[in-house]
Amino acid sequence: MRLDVVTIFPEYLEPLNVSLVGKARTRGLLDVGVHDLRDWTHDRHNTVDDTPYGGGPGMVMKTEPWGEALDEVLADGYEAGAGAPALVVPTPSGRPFTQELAVELSSRPWLVFTPARYEGIDRRVIDEYATRMPVYEVSIGDYVLAGGEAAVLVITEAVARLLPGVLGNAESHRDDSFAPGAMANLLEGPVHTKPPVWRGRGIPEVLLSGHHGKIARWRRDEALRRTTAHRPDLIERTAPEAFDKKDREMLSILGWAPDPEAGRHGRFWRRVEDVEE
């Protein structure tokens, strides 16, 4: 996979040289190019922003440097043999970034990131390149950052670990929280390793039992507990057939019940008294 990032802060992307992403680059699984947007400015101040039409606070990133930068980055990529680019625009007003979207992006051969600063990029830039390639406007959360570079790091790591050969164990990401294709989209439960006792704290005996069925059940129950505590919305929108008999027993203990008006096949909801407690 090829990744290009155009930014006014190339140094912010240094983490792309370490950890899994850095190893993927070293092994030739990921070709990353980081480009300084100011290289495509033509005034002595390297200006990349201007006041917004219609008034308002802040500044808007200009069309000219972005257009010239993207044209050249795309031309260089095509010349190097890359193809089928997709533009990824980190923005608080974009669609939520999910594991499902990470999987979709990991299937693309070439991603071009445009992390903005100030109040964002002149909309005409996005509209122009949307006529040439798919555009993904993506938000990594319901908050606002000073710029999109942090989002590029998040998206890149989530995507890169899905590429064949990046993870040591090819099956590692299949049991991730939010992994697409899972019958019930639950958070992962707690994990433990040696020593068996640390500061007086042991580990659940079931993990030492060697009984794979009981261990799997314990992990499933803990996933249901953690999802109930932190992301009950995931259970609420999960199809009821995703839960087996044992799941339903644990959900009942945790204060869940099927929709009484929909019968056995209704989705689960929290009993009011359990939520208030």
C-alpha cells in the first residue's frame, strides 16, 4: 500500500517511522511519503491560509497550494506505478472512523491524506478531487483538534495493522473489539499474563484450568460485562440471534432484557431500575 500525507507540519508524522507502521515501511509493505504543503507556496511568507469569505473567525487554507501539491503528489505516484488513489480528509464534520471503515481503507492500494489546520481547507479543493477519485471525509471522534495530523496517525495505524504480513500473527486482528463480521460486536474483556500473583493480586482460576470451553465462556462473559459498562449502545443495536443461551443468561444478570413488545426476537434493552442503580 502507498500512503501520501500533505501537511504543514511534516515533523508531526515522525511516529510513522516507529512501531508496527515503521516495521511495515522497513519491510516494504507500506510506502509512505510525507510532503510539506509550504513547498507549493510562491510568496516569501509561504502563506497557506487566508480570511474566510462571508466573514467569521479563523482562517481558511487556500486552494492554490493544495491544488498544486495534490496534482504533483498524484502525478509522482502514477509515475511510480501506483494507481486507484483515494483521498482521506480528516475533519470533525466527517463520517465516524470505525473498524469497518479501517477494513475498507485497508483494501485500497493508495491513500492520500490531507490533514488541515485553522478552519479547514477551501471546500472547492475537496469537490475538485472528488471528481477524480473516491473521497473519505473522516472524523476520529466528537471533539476538535488543532489539526488533522493526529487523525492521520490514528487512521494509518488502524489501517496498516490490517495489511497482510504486518502483524506477527495473521489472526490477531480477527478478535479485536469492533472487528467486522463478529456476530456480536463486543468490547474485548481483560487479559492477563505472568506472574500468577502480583502485589497480592491473582488471576481468575479459570484461566489456569486448561479447560478451553470454560475459558472461552469466561472471556465472553467478561466481554459482555465490559461492553455493558462502557458501550451499552453496542448491545442495544446487536441482532438478538447473535446471543446464545449463555449470553442471554449473562445479559439478564447484567440487567438486560429483550424488548417485551417484540418477543424473543427483539433486541435487548436495559431495565430502568438497573440503569438507575
